[in-house]
Amino acid sequence: MTVPASLPSDEARRLEALRALMVLDSPAEPLFDSIARMAADVCGVPIALISLVDAERQWFKANVGLPGVNETPRDVAFCAHAVLSDELMEVHDATQDARFARNPLVTEAPDIRFYAGAPLVAGDGGDRVGTLCVIDREARALTPQQRATLRSLSAMVSQALDMRRDLIARAFSVRQKYETALSESELRYRTMVEAQTEMVSLAWPHGEVFYVNPAYARHFGLVPRDMVGKDLFAYVDVADREVVRARIAEVFRTEGTTQGENRMLSADGTERWMAWTNSFLRDSEHRPYLHSVGRDITAQKVAERALLASQQLLERTGRVARVGGWELDLRSRRVSWSSETRRIHEVPPEFTPTLETALDFYPPDAQRTMEAAVRQAMATGLSWDLEVPLVTAAGQRIWVRAVGEAEYEGGAVVRLFGAFQDVTERRRMAQQLANSERFVRLVTDGLPIRIGYVDRELRFRFANQAACQRFGRSREEIIGRTREELLGEPAPPEVAQRVQQVLAGVAQRYEADELRDGVVHRIESQLVPDVSDDGRVRGFFSTGIDITQRAAAERGLRVLTAILEHTSDFVVQTDLKGKVTYMNPAARRALGFAPDEDVGAHMFTEFNTSETNALYVQTILPVVRAHGMWVGETTVYAAGQRVVPVSHMVIAHRDGEGRIQHFSAIMRDISEAAQARAALLKQTATLRSITEALPSLVAVVGPDERYQFVNSAFERWHRVPREQILGRSMEDFLGAAEYARTRPMVQKVLGGETLTFDQGHPQRVPASHVTIHFIPLWSEPGAVDGFVSMAQDVTSYHQEAGRLLDLAQHDPLTGLLNRAGLQAYVGQKDLAAEGPLLALLYIDLDHFKPVNDEHGHPVGDLLLQAFAQRLLALVRPSDAVARLGGDEFAVVLAGVREPAHAEAVAGKILEAAHTPFEIGTLRLSVGASAGLALGTDATRGWPDLMARADEKLYLAKRSGRGQFQGGAAA
């Protein structure tokens, strides 16, 4: 249990001295707070208090470390014990002190363990009215120096309390002198209040009015005496009454001033808006009351509503258009944002932007751009319209369009304003369009179909790789030129006529033979007009595909169709249930059906004899389902139920996944068996040739990654018969290494993506390269049931690309590297490791121009070729020699550890250049100047080495030619 302190013998006098200090329940004062903070710092504790011990409580004048605590009961106060003696009281561990071990301040928050309190003495009587105490939540002891300082600080507090009391006493004396004058001034003040037009009222905390001025009473059609004693809130509009009550309660709670607006009914019953300033005051008896001053703001409210409606319309418009507004007042530097601008920046409504914080949303490069635009607008009034990246407050990276203009006053820019729009989606769509265009180019370049676009002037604006190969020119050479310019001859009359037709808006499709490399190819061309929204033909799309093989196949199909339509065999197709879906003319004639009569209501069993139907159930259908086909002899009915013996073939037609879709039956009168067999053999041969003619490698892979179907091209390419492929997993068939390379694409296509990718097969003899398309098979929406793999051998295309790259990087005259080839050579170097050991020689032949002028360019070309061979003979195979253009050459030496080595090579090159050249019967002398630069690194890079070598070459030529400059690393 708590042990309360005993009362001092002079308790009555002590309390009287405490009251005389006039300090209890007074607001915090900086002086006392500072002394408490000093005591806590000196003693190294978290809590320090200036505590005054009242009759039933201890009250804290200053409080450090116990926020929200103003007082505690006296019976648990440590300070009530401390004021019993003039000495400093110190409790090292309260849990071990019988007086405090069960004290709630020890067993509960704030968990006091250590306490030290020095008494505060008031007045000349030496009455101990409280303490300056320090508290810790851990057991401890003060040092002698800390104890002495604490006593000194308590004496300072005692002196400050006495001085404060004396100052208050003097203030009361002065107050008495002014009370008379105050009463006179109150009369004058009342007169002024009575005369003013603003509404003034005084009311007690519970709302009773004890004064209103005439203006207040007139608002309600009353006189002041009629309103005294009435409820202040009774005059407030019902809709606002609770809000006003809460506002007034806040005034009395904080003893401060608030401002607010509410509605009140005037004497004529109309609603009026009033703006109020409500202040907390006390009368001469220290009683709190409310002082309210109000003014009629109805006209302002009406204007505000109209403005708000306009702003809301603008805001809604801005949200729909996703456009915000902003403004910068250059005189006040104040920045204003609309709500849409805030939404784009993802900042809360209370965020207050400044010019600096607004610019901080941009990444460094964009920030510099915006700063420059703002500075220029402030200086010159120049407007801006920029699209820049921005990082929102939530960390989202977006693109915005920022538009700004300047406003002038007196010839000076005083304000900047503009619009702000999130253009991320538009830029994303633009990027997607660009990506789509690149994708279209990649796709079209991978297709064996010629694709082009021709404008109304008949000039190519687009050509894919196949079209470029058709003309034997690069895409750059084709774009902007006509067909006649590319081929050197006018278009054939039939083609020219079709071009005119497509430019008139009529699509064209035709076939023509084309002689290429001595072989006739059949080309199918389509011309599709490009029609604008206003109906004008802007040009046309052109496609051409080599259909030589397809044409042969189509001829075979036409033959097959003709056979089916004109054969004397009976051909019937049915669905899985045996319902007739097709019947050829021979079968129709035999059964007595007209050529255009609908046979869809008939079942195939209607035309079979009972023996044949039994055979269907017992033998034919089981064999067909198991093996795809049955051949034998049966009997069927002709017209009039005439029984006809036939050789009978039944075929099951399956889809790509091997499921039977329908059946075909081919029947032939046995009397014409030989003819029927010949037709059948022809049909089979035609179908086989069509299948074998397909050049693409086609395979169907199930969701378990096992092969379900492969065509003959697939067998030939892999050199494995299909019987050894079907049913095997991709990993088993392809091998671990090849499957590991393909597996990521397999996972994607089984996830629903359509893929196109290239694969090289250097292990094949010869090495091959294929373009592969993976296309998912969807069994139902959202479910992938395997995929189709289509591959095309593009080895020749890759070989041609390598050859073109090699040509692009070599000088056609000398066979040396050109500038691009030299750049590629250096690009393969690790400049961080190899850069310091590189040396670059820039070489310029001297007196070469006279050779061209006197002997002609062919002689000059031979001299350049001879000099190139001399250069190659002077360097190692690991070095690089390039012709940069004209008579300019460059040599890159790798692994140069001593400058003298590079200088020696430079000397040999100058010597080789000065040695006369034997060109035919001519003996030609030229010379050379050279610039040498040594060493670079990843930071400075290749451009730095080139710049230094070029500078040294310039010095060599300026110094008289025939020499080299340089040799020291930068």
C-alpha cells in the first residue's frame, strides 16, 4: 500500500504562502520550462518537474518528460515527502524503499525508480511550497556535482516565483488606477458598438444572450431588449445549428478565437449568410463569455457559388480532357495548381506547390529543360509547349505535356500560366505504333512474299526484304524510285493497265510468268487501293508471291475436282452420324437426284443394302476409325432400288489433332473397275504431290510436348522418318542441349503467346538457319491444347546478310577496313583493359592530288592499292589497317607497351610512303604525314583517341609534311 507523507506542522501557513504566489493553474512559462530542462540535462534523466504541493494535489508548473500530465494526487506524491525537510531528498531505487515500493507511480506508469527533489522556499518565512525534482525509470544515484547543481537550480526557481509574485502585485496596483478610466472607456466603446452596422452579441457559455447591439436586433426585426436572455442558437438556421454549437464549444475549450460562416433567417424570412468572429473573454469577475461579431456575406456567397459552379465545370472539363491548369505569380512567387494538375502529380489536396517543388517532380534532364523554358519566359515572355518525363509523388514515371504563356502588365511579365496534361497513354500508344511498325517490318522481311507500298506518283514508299531481292537492290535504293527506274524498262501494258485500275479504286489480282535466273516462275500479284477518309486514293499496297509450286498443286486440285465432278465413280461425304453432306453428279444420276437437289436430309445407310450396312457396323467403321481407310467390295442401291456391285473405299478425314471430322465414300461400278482404279491412282498421286510440295517444316505438338504430327519436309530436314518422331517428347527427339535452347519459347507458346524466332544450327552439315513460328492451339477460350510449329530454312538469307555486312565494313578499292569496319574492330576491344595499350596512326598521303590530276584517277587508285599493301606488310595480323576516305588511312596497333614501338612503326610507314611506286610504266613519288596518339580508357573512349591522332596529323602537315607528330599518351 502507498505510505502518504505526514503534514508539516505549519501546513496552514505553508498553503497561505503557496496561494500568495498566485501561480497555481497558470499557463506554462518559458523561464520555468528552461530551468526544468536544464535540471534534466544536468542530471542525465528523462523527467524533470517543478512541483507545487497543494492541499489535495501536487501541480506541475513545468513538466519535462511527462506529456499530458498536469497534476497528481498529493497522497502518492514523492514531493509531499520532500517538502518536509530543507535537505534534498534522494531515492535511489523506489522499489526498495518501503515508502514507495507499492506506490502506483512506481508499479504503473510512469514507472519511477529514481527520484531526487530539492525544496522550493517561498517568501521571507522560509515556507517549503514544492520541489524541483528529477526522475528516472532506472535506479541510480546523483554525483555530488549534480546534487549541488540541483539545489542551485531549486533556489533559482524559488527566487523566480517570488519575483513573479511581486510583479503581479504591482500589476494589480496599476490595474486599480486604470479601472476608473476603463469604466469611462467602456461607455465610449458601447456607444461605438451601438452605432456600427456589424452585428455584435455577448453570450454566456450555455448560449444565453446578455447583450446585442441594435444592428444585431434589426436583422431579426427586434430591439436589443427583446433578445436579452434568449438562446443564441435559436436564431441560427436549423441545418447549421449543430456545427455552430461545436464551433462555440471549441472557443470555450481553447479560450481562443474562431471564425466561421452560417445561415440565419432575416426579419423578412429570407436566408442570409453571416460571417462570424467568435472570441473567448472574461468579465471583471473572471467569468467566461462569448464575444461575437458578424457581418452579412450573402452577396459574396452568391458570387462564390457562381464562381464555384464555373470552377467545377472547368474541373470536370479538365478531368474529361485530362488537362489541368497552373499559374505562377512572379510578384508573390505563388504557384497555383488545379485539382487535375494535382491528380496528375498524385499529391494530396493540402499540398502547397512552389516553383522549386514543382520542378523537383522532373528527372534531371527534364528539370533543366523546364527551368530553361521558365527562365526564358520570365525574361522574354516566350511561350513553351514541351513533352517531358515526370515522376509523381507516388513514384509513378509518366510523360506530361507542359504548356506555358506569359502575362504582361506595363510591358513587364508578371504572371506565367498554362495547361498540364498526362500524355503517358498517348506516348505509350505511339511507342506501341512504332514497335508495331518495327514488328511489321521484321515480320514482312521474314516472309517469302513481296510486299510494297506505291504512292500516286508510282514511287515506292515501302518494300520488304523479298521485294528488295526481286529488284536486286537495297531498301534505301528502292524507296522513292519507280518500277521503271529500278528495272530500266517500262511496265508491260497489262501491268500498267492494272495499276491505273487500282489508282481508280479497283483492287486487282492477277497471275503472270516471270523469268528469273533462266527459270520461269509463276507470280500471283495483288494491288489493293489505299483510300483516305474522303475517298481519295493515296496509293496502293502491292503483294507478290511465287506460286509456281502452288499453281502446280492447284492444277492438280483442279484435275482432282474435275475427276470428282466428272468421274463415273459415286462419291459421297457424310458427317460422323452418317448424314449426307456431299454427293457428286455421278452418284446423283445413279440415285435419281437432280443436280441442284438438296441431299442433306438423307442418311448414307438409305443407299446401302442390308448386307453393306451390317458390314459397316461390323468391319468398315472399326477399321476406318483405327486406320483411317477401308477398301473392299459392297453392294449399293441405284435408282429404283437396283442393286449395283461396287468397289468401295471409305475414308476418315481428321483435323490437325487427329480427330475424325467426316467420312468420304468412293464407289465404282465393278464393270468399270480398271478405269476406276486408274482414276484412284491418279487422285492418290496428285494428293501426295501436293503434300510433298510444301517447303515449310510443319509439326503439331501437344500440351504434353509430344509430337502429334509432322510433314515430309520435317522428316527430310531432321533426316528421321515420321514413325520415329510421332509420340516422342521434344526433349527426347531434339536432345537436351537443343531442347534447353527451345524450352523458353515452348513455355511461352503454351502460355498463349504467338512467337517468331530464329535458330542457328551450326552442327548441321552444311550449317543451317531457320525462322520458326510457334502458334498456340486453343481448344476452348483460355485453354491452350498444344501448338503448331512452322519452320522455314532461311540459311541463304543469313549468308547474304553476313556477306552484305562484310561489304559494308570494307573499302571496295583497297580491301582495307573502312571507317565503319574500323569502328567495329575497336568496338570489340575492352577499352578498360586494352585501351591503354592501343596506338592510333592517322596517315595522309602528301602530293597525292597531283597524281590524280596528271595521270588520272585509275592511276591514283592503283597507287592507293599499292600503298594499302605496303601498310599491311608493316603491321601484325592482330592490328587493323583502314582507308578512311580519299588518301586518308588509319592504323590501330594493339598491345603497345612502349611508345617507341609505335613510333618505329610510324617511321616505317613514312619511309614506305616516300619510296617511289611503280605503276605500270610510271614511277611515282608521293609521301605521307602522320599523327600518332597513344592510349585511352573506357571513360574517354575511342573518340578521344581519334581526336588526338587527328590533332597530331594536323600539326605534322602544318610543320612541313613528310613527318609524324605525337607519341606521348594523353
